Amino acid sequence: MADIYIYPNTIRAVKVTGAQVREWLERSAGIYNQIDPAKGGEQELVNAKFPAFNFDVIAGVQYKIDPTQPSRYDNDGKLVDANARRIKDLTYNGKAVTDDQVFIVATNNYRAGGGGNFPGNDGSTIVLEAPDLTRDAIMRFIIERKEVAPKADGSWSLVTPTGNVTMTFLTGPNAAAYQPAGIKIEKIGDAPEGFVKYRIVG
């Protein structure tokens, strides 16, 4: 497990508002380049300069990400466009999340302590500091369950742009064998350095 999860992070819980949850997700949405439907053609979806470990998904809420909108935060977590909003239709248990709604979010000490410069995570919102290493908790979970078959729960999705534009992304050559049901993507062809290029078709 240490080869997969190399950092000795420990478990934390933070108490945040609905507004902070939205900002947290806006920060994560910076992993996507802005797609321009008016320009058309192939456009690379993933921002290669964005650290992948800063792409957080918060379980329990549902939302959409609109990549045609500019990113609210830059790669370092600095607010660069206060009017930009990529997170759409943020809900919890089927109801719209309100700014003053309260959530307890499980995360790790790195994120809760300010790692990645995420809104609502500066150390002041921590309500639980557990001594358990995250990787140890994962190992115990696997041992107790004996068999684990993780799958995407469909809690978030991308807004597909209109017009003659094709969103593309690179992945490994073996990824096709693990394509989730219902995900509409098509292989375009091989890419440099052993990658494969796919496009999102709807």
C-alpha cells in the first residue's frame, strides 16, 4: 500500500459551510482547461500543469462542472476570476446546497492544514484529528471487506459544450478495459510517450 499511497497522511475531518464546499470544488475544477465552443475543433480538456493530487471529489454531494467557463482559481489556488463559476447544480440529498449549510468532510492532514491552498482548509476548520494513517485505514477496510470492487458513483459530471467542438484527453493504453458503463468516450488514436488519445462524445 505504501507504494500506491506514498505520503504518510493522517485522517482529519473539517467543518465547512456550503459556500466553502462550492469553493473547494471550484478550486478542484482548475484541472480542466477552458473549452471554447466558438473556436471548435479538438481541444485538450485536462490542464497538464495542474497537480492531479489537487483534483478533489467530495462524496455525498452531486454537481456538474462546466469547462466552457474560465477557472476561478489558478494552478496554485489563487483567486484569479471572482466572477467565474464552473460548479453547477450543487445538491445534497436532492436539494440545492445553501451557502450557510454545514458539512463535515473527511480528508487528510495535508488538505485540512492548507495543502494546495483550498478554501475552507487552513487548519481552523478541523474538528477531528485522528492518528490513523490514511493508507492504514484503507488497508483495514480492504482486509475487513475481503473483496473490494470500487466503481464511480456518478455524483458529478461534465457539462458537454454545444457546437462543433471535441474535448480530448490522454490516458494509458490499458484504460479502455476499465471504462465505466455509461461513459461516452471514443478512442482517437495513439499519442506520444505511450499515451492514447480519447474524445468525449456526449
